[in-house]
Amino acid sequence: MAPVAKLPIVYVRGYAGNTAGIDKAVTDPFYGFNEGSTHIRIGADDEPSFYQFESPLLRLHLDEGYHILVDGGQELYLATHDTIPPDSIWIHRFYDTSATTWGVGPREFRLETAAQDLLTLIETLKEKSGAPGVHLVAHSMGGLVCRCLIQKIIPDLGHDPADYVGKLFTYGTPHGGIAFDVGFGVLERLRDVTGINGADIFGPERMYQYLTPKALTDPDGPPQSWDARAMPPDRPFAFPLGRVFCLIGTDPTDYEVAHGLSSATVGPRSDGLVQIDNAYVPGAHQAHVHRSHSGSYGLVNSEEGYQNLRRFLFGDCEVAAELVHFHLPERDNTTWQAEVRLSVRGLQIVNHERTSAQWCPIQLSESTTGTADGETCVPLVDTFLNSGLRTGDSGTMRYALHLRILSLHRHDGLLSFNDHLEQTADFDDILVVDVGGGDDPAAMPVLRATWNSTIKGPISDYRPDGGSNLGDENPAEGVWVHHIELPATAAPILGEEARIRLTVTPWD
């Protein structure tokens, strides 16, 4: 595939809290993007192991050749240089003016002002680099600053945000706000009424203000059906959802803020601060990883986060896997779930995983998964490939999609464990996909796939037959499609016609 053009990257940090938190944040030259880690969770037992992750900042410099340009301060560097390289990293230091450590009166933090200042930085970077825009990489509240820029600040000027932003990647952003599992809504109302430390920015009233263009704002506040997570594609100057990626954390237990009080109040179906259902933009790309909001096992300073970031920014093709044409057995009071894991050869981490143990399995239901043409279809994973990241001497990239189908039975509204075997799947197999490229860098890749149950011996010893290439079933140019049969053991559960549909499209 053709190489992807590089744009300047702007990192936007998360919420710092009160004045003391802001004063601490501004002492970091890179607002936390330079923080690495020495912990990794590996294996089903969740036992931690030493693993040195240098930090996203350093890895982008080492892996992708990005320049870190400071020379006494990035503002000074920009002021004294007429040109800068497009492949450069910049920090949106929006908290500096709200700190008390500079000897001048601090400015009260306001999210809209941070978004406006971000636009000024982007305009400077575009002018001096000659790049058509920048990539935005944001943690937590930083993603809301970016969305305010994209959904309100730029449209209010009558401009298209796609002329400023190439792609948006968010780590653990509360796209739907922050909610609590306890208190029956009292804690949220208290936060929003008092606005303590500016935390009302995570409530619906304030979110509606900074995520809605002036021309579309209802003076009475958000309509009842308003969804803070949405980036409506039918608005003027709508930003393409296909250019947005949301990394979702599923590990609340390792979030140590407030001695665990945060994770206890937010609930187990979260990263410790942001609930899973609030951590994504509907229609955008997403990946679930077993990481907490921040800390030693946090999203930003993790190999899982970086590998998803790198492939989204610099990959050359997109691969989507869906379960289609399935029909579930007619059993009363039965709920069906799918668990998926995506692994990449050469990495010591799982790029994407949705499991019941981590509170995020895929719920299967024919009544809620149909398409416009009546087809049953459930997305399993949507990932990005980079042909420059092949490992070993095989000349291919290898991915493994682990698929498990489980059933839960209810009797009189309660879970029934009569015939239940805990964590035992009704179907369990791994689709091994090898992706290779031909002589034409602009051509679609060559794919081969097989189920682990048909491989004799270790997967590491398996070499696909050169004659088993998957054919393209789609006559249209630029989109490659193939339907892969499931093993015969899946037929009694999903039906004879169930397939895994792989769709590959170029990505830049």
C-alpha cells in the first residue's frame, strides 16, 4: 500500500482538577505525554510483568521519525522559525494561563477558551509546516476540548473542521459525560449545580453548550433526546466519523485516584473514571483494552494504546470483521453473547478485547442487529493494518481473531445455573489471518485465513498454502470483501449460513 502522508500531531491532555492540580500539570514539559510505564498485564491470570514502554512521545519519535521541537519552549520555537517539519509533535498547553506558578494572575479555565486557543495553535502549525491539517491525540477531557473545536468553534466561524483536523484519537474520553453507579443521580446533580473545580463540564447542560454550534443551540437547553456522545453527520460542516477513533478502557480496579473511591462510585463497567458506554462516539472506530483511565496501568502510557494509535494514524488499510447471516437457536429466556480478542503477531499485548469478565461482551440478538436489507450483522472488530510493520521472515502480517459464543439462561427473570458451566463457551475458535502485499504498493493486500481448529500443531509453525488466497467477492474497485465459513461446530448455534465477513479498504 502507498505510504501515508504525515501531519503534525497535537496532544491535548485531560482534566487537572483544582488549582493545585493545574499547578502540578504545568510543571511537566509535555503534559504527561512523555510518561512511560514498566508494567504490563499479560496472560489470563492478570499477573503483572515488567515491560518497559518508553512513552507515546518517545515512541512516535523512534518509530515514525517525529521531531520534538522545543528549544526553550515550543511557543518560542514557533515564533523564531518560519518553517517546521510536518512530522512534528506539539503540546496544547492550555492550562498554563490558569496556573499560579508564573507570578501573574491566573485565568479561570474555560473549555471553550481552550478549544479556541487550540485553533490558534493549529493555524500556526499549518502555516509553518505547509501541512493541510494536524492529527489530534487527546486523553480524557482533552477529547472534549477537541470536539468543542470540531463541533462548535470552527463551524461557528463558517469553516469546515476537516480543513484543520486530519484524524482525532481519544484515550478514555468521557464523550457521554461522567456518571456514577451510586447515588441515584444525586452526585451528578450536585456536581453540575455547584460546578466544583469546573467539573460541571462533564454534565449534560455544559456539554450541550460547548458541543453545539451557536446556530443550532436551543436556549432552553438540550432536548430530551440529545446524546452528548454524538457527532451528528447531518449537520453543516460535520466532521467525518471515519476519522475518529475512541480507545475504551475496561479496567477500573487499577485506577487509584482518591484511593479507589472514584472507581467504586463510577462502577465496574468502566476504566475507573469513565463508564464504557460513555467512552465512545457512536459510528466512530473503537477498540476496548483492559487498561485503566490513568496510572501504572493507564491507557495513555500503554503498549495497547500506542499500537492502536500508530495503526490508526499511519496504517495503509482498514479491515473490518463482522458476524453475518447468523440465526440463533429458538430458546426461551436465553441470552447470547460473543467475546472477541484481536492479537497481532510480534506484540506482547492484545489490541482489542471484549469479554464478559471485563463487562463488555457483544450482545447477540437477531431483532437488534439487522441491516437495512434484513441481514443479521454484528461488528466484531475494526482495525488498521500497516504493511511496513511485518515481523519475522514470512513477509506477512499475522492477526488472530479469537471468537467465543456463550449463552445465559433465565428462569422467572433470574439467571439459571442448572446446566451452566462458568466461562465455558458454546463455540470457541480462532481465525488466523495472514496479510501479505504484492509488487504494487497501491494494490490491495493478499489475504489468507484459516481456523485454528484445522491447524495441526502450534500456530507459530503454520505456513499458509500459497494457493489458498481469499478471493474478492466485491466487483467495486477499492473495497475488498470475502465471506469466511465458520467451522461445522458453529452451525447448531449460529446456523448453516453464518459467516465472518472481512472487508478491506485503503486507509490514509
